[in-house]
Amino acid sequence: MKTFEKIRLMRELNHWSQEEVADKLGLSTNGYAKIERGETKLNIPRLEQIATVFNVDLWDLVQPENKGFVCQINEGDNNSDISFYAYPSQEWVGEIEKLKLTIRHQQEMLAQKDILLQQKQEENLLLKELLAQLRQK
């Protein structure tokens, strides 16, 4: 069963109208109807919101039939905003943890690079000031 079909089924099992669910999600009725028809691509935060409204686990909502995993990496200035939802498999969980550690290490290296760059800029400024003072003498 596809995610949008699960969403519709959960709404029907709760005896809620589309208007009621749309209101709980802060959406227009038309916007929510598009979700139930599968016309809207859902991101992880929206799926989390839907899972909360229906009081179900996110994985139950998005679990594919082949029991894989879902990964979303948000783009932008803050690449640390990464969401992983994995089928309970130690192999996948281990790989995901390795990826998280790799990303964290890269972020630490970038932060260190920024610190070193700032130090070099300050050193250059001091050297220029020293050179200017030496020329005045």
C-alpha cells in the first residue's frame, strides 16, 4: 500500500473528514486532498506531522513493501539537517551511523579550517602593521 493510500485509510478509520485532518495539519482542504490522491510529494517533516496527527510511527507510514530505508538530506546552509528512517536492520543502522560520523567529522574539519583561516588573516594584518611601523622609522 502506498503512503498516500495509508494516509487516506487512517483518516477513514478515525472517521475524520478531509477538512478535519487538513485543519489539524494547518493545510487547506484542497492541499490535503492532493496528499490523499498522491499528487503531492511529501517531505520528512510533513510526514512526521501526519504521523503525529494519526498517532502512528513514521516508519509504519512510509515503510516500502521491500522494507528498505528512507533518507532525506536537506540542502541549504546547514547540511547537518539530515533525517534517516531505517527498517530495523543492524546492517543499515551501522551504515547510517558511519555516514553520520563521517558528516560530523567533515563539519568539524570545516570549522577548524575557518579558525585557521581567521588566525592567518589576523597574522597578516599584524605583519602589515609591523611593516608599516618599520617603514615609518
